[in-house]
Amino acid sequence: LTSGDQVETNYTAVGSAVTTISSNMAELTKSVRMLAALSDKDKSAAMLAAARALALSTQILLKAVLPEENASRQQLLAAAGETGSSCGKMLKAIGEQQASEKFQEELMGLAKEVATSTQALVQHVKQVAASCEDKQIKADVVVATKSTASSTSQLVACSKTVACCVVSPLAQSQVMEAAKAVAAAVDSIVGSTQKACKDEALLQKCGEAATGVTSALNNLVEKLQEDPHPD
């Protein structure tokens, strides 16, 4: 819905999403209160505490998307990730089936491996950009680099947001789409570096780093295909 750039932000879609989230939160609050009233004291307290935490994280997220807040893409993704974590705690409190904690930790670990490998690629590509004399080609390399970094940040945030409910095919598809975006960005960055640089040694380093990102993405995708249910 938003790239973190006000020029590219689809405020109509954001407004629609905010309305939907607000409506769903109101319904969730009513349902949790009803469940809490029918549960024992300890479980009731856990439900209400989880509901308050989810409401707070959602409020922070909704505030972050307001145009006047001018929040960065990283801040938006972080807020979305915190909301996802709160959702997981809410599901656990009400006894809904979710991915096992081990699966969630492994999924996040693999997403972070993608981020680490992407960071290594970006460092090599920066050397390519620094050595390029053609201004337009250099600009293309910079754009591709930013796109790769942005796509990777979104993948990590998406994985964190939906990790608890990745038992759902819809949640899995969200992570898959984010992974595809990273793969496409890496392809673009490899193409731009080949146009910008003739240094075979540097190009080889970029190629090896890109292969590392691809390998990390494959590991993440393979993990999504495993059974995420609790042991």
C-alpha cells in the first residue's frame, strides 16, 4: 500500500485498509470480551491483556500511516511487524491454532539470513557504482540497490507479521510474494552491475553474493512448504 514515499503512496488504498482494520478491531474487542466472560480468571486476564496489547500496536500502526506523520518505510514495516507479533499472542491467548514457536523462530531466522546475504550483495554493488563513470548507468545501479534493500526489508517485516498465522495459505502467499519481489530485485541488480562494470573480479563477487541471496530465498520458500502446526 505504501512505499514510504508520499509521492508513491496510494492513500485511497491506505484509507480503505485503515477502515477495514478499525472495523475488525471493534468486532474483535467484542468477541474477546465475550470469550473472557466465559473463561476462568487466569485465561480471561490473559485474553484481555493480549487484546489490549494488540489494540495498542494497531493504534501505533494506524497512526504511522497518516500522511502528516511522514513515517519512513522502515517505521511502517516495524509497526506492522509489532502488530503481527501482538496478533500471535492474541491467537495463543484465545487458544486458536497457530504455527509452533519453533517454526516461527526458524522462519524468522531464514528471513534474516536473506537480509544478511542481501546486505553483502549491496556492499559489493556499491563498489560497482563507485567505479562507474556513466552517470545514467550509475543511477540505474543505485535505484536497483535501493529496490533490493527495500524489498528485503519488506520480506523480513512480512515474515514477522504473518509468522504466527502462517498456517493460513493466505499468510504463506504473502511471504511468497515478498520473496518473489526480492528475487526480481536481485535479478535487476545483477543486470545493472553487468552494464556498469567491466571488472571481472568485482562482477564475480557480485554474482557470488547474488547466488547467496537466491540460496537464502530458496531455504525460506522450502520452510514455508513444511508443516507449521504445533508439535
